[in-house]
Amino acid sequence: MRPTATVVSLPVNDLDRSLRFYRDGLGLSTPGIDEYMIAFELPNLSLFLIESSQYQTYLDRAGVARSTATAGACILSCAIATKTEVDEIISRAGEAGGTARAAIEDDGSYTGYIRDPDGHVWELVCNDRTARAAARSPVTKGRRHT
């Protein structure tokens, strides 16, 4: 398989609440809510937040019984350029309706966890490897790394 794009779709209960969290808390940009979905374009990934009943229609098409998904069923991990950026994201996520835990140093990485209003878990990781990758990335080139 050689996909030309990768999309992660997550079910959400309240599109307006999710829009506030992802836009204001995580700083992601989007044109807004499109009927039953919000789309965010990240580097090398499209994130679709789909209203729960509409999400179930996709599961039905795939022959999957009523969703028994639970919060934390998967972890979305992001490499973050700096410790400061990890802390800022955690702070904004909490202010925008998410649940956040302070980042910790563990095994050479600075890692924090946040949950969106529907319980989807995001892991924010900063270490030497992510800092080097950020220095080479056109997305972060020129930003100060701390």
C-alpha cells in the first residue's frame, strides 16, 4: 500500500466544543464546521472530527457493530520542537475545555498529555530528536528553540 494521504477520523459529541478546543487550545486552523465534520490539515496528516451519529454511519458501512470505543482507545502522539511549546499547548488546551497534565521529564523526553472534551488523548513529546527534526522542518525553521 502506498497512500497519498493519511486521515485520522475521531468521533465527537459536540462539534462547537471540539472546534473551540482544537482551534483555540491546540492552535489548529480550519475553515470551520462543514455540516457534520471539522477538518484540520496538519503536516502529513488530515484530522477529521466527525459528529458521533455521522461517525457511526461510516462504521455501519464498514460492517462494524455499534461503536464501543472508549476514551483513550488510541493515543495521538506529536513531536514538539521545544519544552516551552509543550507547556504552552498544555496551558491553552486546559483553557479551551480539555484536560491537561503537567509535562514531565522521563527517559530523555519531555512529555505531556492532554485530552480533548471527548476524551481523545494527545501525547506531546519534546526530546533531542524532535528538536533536530524541527530545526530541519520548513514548518518550524526560523523559530527559536528552547
